[in-house]
Amino acid sequence: MPRKKPGVRARGLGAELAALRSTTGRTVTDIASALGWSKSTLSRLENGLRNIEPEEVSALLAVYGVKGVERDRLIGMSKNLDEPGWWAVGLPGLPSESATLASYESEASRLISWEPLLVPGLLQTMEYTRAFMLGDGIALDQVEMRLMARLRRQQVLKRAGLEFLGVIGEAALRSGVGGPDVMYAQLKHIRERSKERSVSVRVVPSDSPAHPGMVGGFMLLEFPTARPVVHVELARTAVFLDEAPMTGPYQEAFERLDAVALSARESQQLISGLMRELR
């Protein structure tokens, strides 16, 4: 039976095992030879390119001298690599890209969402989302299913240890999605969520200097022990980038966005001002 495609959990476990090997000062070739494995097998495991079995983790930890609670934790990780979340089992018909994004979000330690023309999905009200989806031409029978998926995705903001930064273009906050009442409620929702300890919102003014974010929106997902992933949404699909040459430009783009965005306090003031304009 073919192996299941590894996910972010496999990448995280592989990174931890690679770090343990590094502390011993031994090379991939040394460890693979000691265990009777091929060098490519160990390399693929460390890079999260193949799911790793508990027995393989146990063998590596024995070589690295890891015992006790830490050993139990790492072996436990290997047993839960395929544990499904709601995105895998709960919503038939959910686009595969949405399910993949939800999976990544569930493992991330930090999410940075840049949206020049829309409110970030994790901060959208259901009324705003519905209005946008209908305007985008999504079939009515698909809208409710996607709304449910969006609502479940948003629960990730309640997860302990997660930091979320929503960087929003001023144009998105001045749009007329759903009409004045929907936009007022949306702005109020953003303002309230941004008061939470784990959530930060910053606005990039429409008159800001030129910056790389003008090309389009993206989400940068960072993980405790794995390399970052960038999610770029396209028309009716999305792409996920995880190689440094591809993710690097987005990390640099965020640094430029950080330089031109208003502070969190200034952003709150701008949002409150826009709310007053709608009333």
C-alpha cells in the first residue's frame, strides 16, 4: 500500500529529529549507516518528505540517547501524523485547497495575513463572507457549506499559543461589500477582535509608498520546528509554497509592509473613524 502524503506534522517531527542529530555532531551518513538505512531515507524523514513510523523514531532516539518524557512525546507525535481534523472528515465537497489551508493553520504558531482589497478570511463576519461569495459568482448551494468551513477555520484564533497578524489595505475597509450595514458590522468585528491578546490588526493606508504587497495578498504561516509556508489564493484555487527561494520574497514583502503599515493603535483609530462615516 502506498504511503500517505506527509503533512506539516511530519515536517515538524522531521525538523525536531534533525535538530537532535545536529546536537550529536553526527552526519546523516553516520546515523543512516549505524541504523542500516540509506542516506536518502533519513534525509527524507528529516525534511518531512515521508511520514515516519514510531519504530523508526524509537530507533533514532536510541542512537541519540533521548529517554523519558521527551522520548514519549516524539514517539507520540509519530503516532498522530495522520490524525484527521474537521477539514479532513467533516465537510464533504470542501475544496481541497481550503482543507489544506485549515490543516496548516491548525499547526502554525504565527499567521500573517496580508489582504489589500478584502478583509482577511479569519476576520470576516458571516454576512460579509456571504455577500462576497455571492458577488464572486459562487453557486448558492456551495455558499452555505463554505460559510460553515470559514466559521470553523476561524476557531483557530482561539487556540493557545497562536499569534495572528492581519495586515489590511485601507481600500478593503472602504469597500461596499454587502452594503453599509454589513460593512459597519464588519469593521466593528475587526475592531473587537483586534483587542484580543493573540490578534493584531494593522492597516496599510491607500496613500502609502509603493511596496511589494501591491502585487496581491498572501498568508505567511510560521511553525515552531518547520520551515514557513506561504499560501497564495488564486481564482477558484490556491498555491502553497514551502521552499526558501519561493517563500523568501514573501517574507521580504511582509517586512516592507510592516514598514508602511499604521501602528495597531493608529489602525484602531482609522477603523473607528470609518465606522462613524457609515453612521
